[in-house]
Amino acid sequence: MTTNEAAATQAPDILLNVNGIEVIYNHVILVLKGVSLCVPQGRIVALLGANGAGKTTTLRAVSNLLKAERGDVTKGSIDYRGERIDKLTPADLVKRGVVQVMEGRHCFAHLTIEENLLTGAYTRSLSRGELNAELEKVYRYFPRLKQRRGSQAGYTSGGEQQMTAIGRALMANPAMILLDEPSMGLAPQIVEEIFEIVRDLNVRERVSFLLAEQNTNIALRYADYGYILENGRVMMDGRASELAENEDVKEFYLGVSSGERKSFRDTKFYRRRKRWLA
């Protein structure tokens, strides 16, 4: 029994279960090589690793956006609330409560911030009063957006666009948000603000998060559990607090060394050891 299967057996409140998936692009390029992970109900799970490790591909596999990139899940399964979802359309997944916030925000630049937010509720049949109530809920979490509600999104800052993208996802009433590189290109203060809002949404709205992030330090501070990807494989996983204290993680992902600086030979041995353990 794999670690992922054991976790699913012990925890009946698993929201998302990704079991041994492989992803191939253009029928040739193998990107994910047996990735397994779980997202429990009401938790924040971080998917960590360097650029090109397979984080975005994993999120797209869950949200079924791989087809747009000529990608396919060729092995394994993806279950949401105990149901296979890898054959559903992205629109069906949004209706079931799974919403992805893409890397790079992808706001509609010519629309105002409020118009961008309203597009998130497109799949819901809401009265005008209900729609206004949902908008006000988003504005409570993102007061800066209320101040800029009439501004064109393309003329707002990167932080405001990221907040708009998350707020738009929130308008769909999600049970789980797939958040791809929320810190990319943002100042540290803005990154802290966004992660505080993510935690607030998790606690108050019980929204579960699977977030892909290169900034391992901040991700482990806010996540409950983490998976570290390298070359399309899960090399290490564990509670976020334990990963943050792990000497290998400190050395190779947080840039902190507790002892003598490791040589290049040590680095190669560590990487070989991780591949072997995987």
C-alpha cells in the first residue's frame, strides 16, 4: 500500500485523491511519473519544487486543462469526493466546486475588477441580490479591490490582479481552489498579504487549497502538508512543520545549512538518494 493509499484509508474526509498519475505531452514527453497526493477537506496542501518539476502539470491534470496544452493523463486516477473526475470537462469541475487560479493571474485586462469578479459567478444561477451579497463577501476579504472596483484590471498592480483572480474563483463558491504560483512576480509584502487571505479563506470559508509554489519558505509557513516534486516525481512529503525542519529541505529548498557547506559530490549523492527513495 502506498503512502497516498494509506492516508486515504485512515482519513475518510479526503477531498482530492491523486493516485499514481502519469502525464504525457504531445504523445511523446513524459512529464509526471506516478504522482500521488491527497488533499483533506478543509486543509491547505502545498506542491513544492523548482521550475519545471511538474507542479503546474499536476494542477492542470486535476482541473482537466491538459488538453489545451496537448497533454493527457495516461495512467493512474484522480478522485474528487470519491468520484473519478479525470474524464469530466473543466466546466463540470467548476460546478462541482473545483476552481483553478492560473499562473500569471490571467485577468480580463479590458474589464473592470468588478466585471472580472462577476465572471466567476457565471455558472451559478443567482439573483441580483445574491450576486451583490457574494461580491460584498469577496470585498470583505479583499478591501483593496472594493476601492479599485471600477478600474480596468489591465491597469492595476500585479498584487491586485492576483487578488482579483482569487476573488473571481471565490465567486464560483468553490470547495477547493487550485492555486498556481501565487507569489510569482510579487513583492514580499504583497505575497504575505495574499497568503494571509488564503489562510483566512481556509479557516472561515472552509475552502481547501492545493497550491503550487516555488517559494518553499512561505508555502510551508501557511500549509498543513507538503509534497516536494522533482522531475515529475514526489521525492518527499510530510507535515509542513516537519518539512520546514528537515535538514535536506533546509539545505536544498530553503537555502539554510546547519553545518558545513555541502560539496557538489554531496549534492549529487543527495539527488541520487532521492531518486532511489522515490
